[in-house]
Amino acid sequence: MKKIAGYVKTTYHSIVNRLLPSSFYPTRSFNLNEVSMDDLIRRAANDLAAAGNVVALTGAGISTESGIPPFRGKGGLWEKFDPMEIAHIDALMRDPAKVWNILVKEMKEIVDTATPNDGHKGLAKLEKIGKLKTVITQNIDGLHQAAGNTDVIEFHGNFAWQRCMDCSRKYETRKVEVAEIPPRCGCGGILRPDAVFFGEMIPQDAMWRSRQAASDCDLMLVVGTSAVVQPAALMPVYAKETGAKIIEINPERTPLTAEISDYLIMGKAGEVMNQIIQTLEQKI
Ligand code: OAD
């Protein structure tokens, strides 16, 4: 009952918050203007030092410093393209060449060469020092694994592999030739990213494990996500329900900021993570 009430409340708030200008959002625990960045970094380092089971939920924002564009906001993909036209499963089934030409080919060029930035490296460091257990990521770029995190739940699948739409054989994306669009499998079927398109189910294992990790953690770092896409945006709600602290790192407020997050550290993931790690290392 409590969970349903929480879900309804969150859904209501995310709808309402999207209708409001960001300056209208109330700030939950304190007035951000009165708290300096240094205080927030110290607070986060203290909270991490005290935590026993930390989980991170990440989104496109953590990869922008690696040169991968986000979906929403300034310079976001959905500013240029309608996601329903190129990122919906119906669009892929209707016109795979169009989806490859507009979205997948460009994404392949960027992801093939992208490398982890300080945001990814900071989360890997947190795992190495025994704090961070699991990363739940909405990203499909594989950069958390490249940085060294070993338990990464890919909520929206991944871009490392392409899958034949006919026989399901998989091909490593880096090795797929794009001279002909759409690229095809040996059987003649069309290849598609092994990632989740709008209108498709979240892989069951990812959904179940994420929910479990969220419910078990005592601190969740929510880094670089606009938190408007469900069910990923529910993970901090599940964490909150079982008493976890929620720390957001994002240059912008999100629908979580007012009601779910304990505090928001307004800044870029790489810069903020560097400062948190530095401060934390002095404590442990
Ligand atoms: P969005 O593009 O919706 O949001 C990116 C977030 O990152 C925004 O809140 C930005 O303010 C923030 N941001 C930008 N630069 C940042 C930086 N340097 N450091 C930290 N934060 C930064 O991306 P997601 O929330 O990941 O789904 O989007 C969720 C899902 O929507 C994606 O997985 C994708 C998309 O449509 C599918 O394709 C199924």
C-alpha cells in the first residue's frame, strides 16, 4: 500500500514538476543558495564514509564529459529528433534504414571511440575502496565497465552488440560494417542494437536486480539523469522507501530533487566526483 502511494505521489510530482519552470521547484531539506559547494562535498563524503551499501543510478549526463550527447536539454538528441520517429520499436520495424541512418550510425561512431571520464572513474574508485556495490545505468555505452565497475546493471541494454532481427545472432558493434545500411546478418536478417527501444520491455533480470539493489542500499548516488523515464526513475523511490539517503549530482534540478533527494550537488559529474573522492580519501 505504502509503495503504491509512493508511486502515485512520485508520478504526480514528476508530471507537475515537468510543467513548472525550474525556479519554481521547492528545495526539500535546505535552501541550496545558503549551502556552499564545499559544504555539500563534505556532506557527501561524510555520508559515503558512513554508508555500508552504496548503489549508483546513472544516466546520459555522466557520459557527456566523454563526448556522448544527452537526450534532453541543451544539445540533447531529442532537441534535434523526435524519439518516437527514431527510437521507438515501431519506427525500427517500419523503417530500419532510417533509424540506422539518423541514430544508430552516429551513435556507433561516437560510442566506438568514447572513453570513461572522471565521473565513471570516480564510481569505479568508490567500488575499489569497498563502498559502491552496484551501478544501475540507463546508458548503453559500456563506459562504467570500461572504467572498472564490475557489477553494472544495464537497464536499457547495451550498444556493444547488434542482434539479428531474424535469427538473434549477435555481432560486436565495433566490427559491424556500415558501408551498407542497414547492416545485415549472414542469414540476411537486419541487425539492430541489443538495446531497449521505446515501447519495449526492460530486460526482466535488469528490472528485478535493480529493484533489489535499490531496496537493499543505504545510500544511492543519482548521477546525470533527468529522472523522467520510467521505470528507471523509480529506483531512487524504492531506495528512499527503505530508508536510503539519496544524493543527486546534476547541473540541473530534476523531478526527484524536491521530494526524493536528500540533497542535490549542482555540478558536472566528473568535477563533483573528483572532489568527493578527494575528500573521502582523507577520511578513510
Ligand atoms: P537525459 O538526456 O534525459 O538527461 C541527462 C541529465 O544529465 C540531465 O538531467 C542533465 O541536466 C544532466 N547532465 C548534463 N550534463 C551533465 C554532467 N556533465 N554531469 C552530470 N549531469 C549532467 O538522459 P537520461 O536521464 O539518461 O532511454 O535519459 C533516460 C532515458 O531517456 C535514456 O536511457 C534513453 C532516453 O530516451 C531509451 O533510449 C530507452
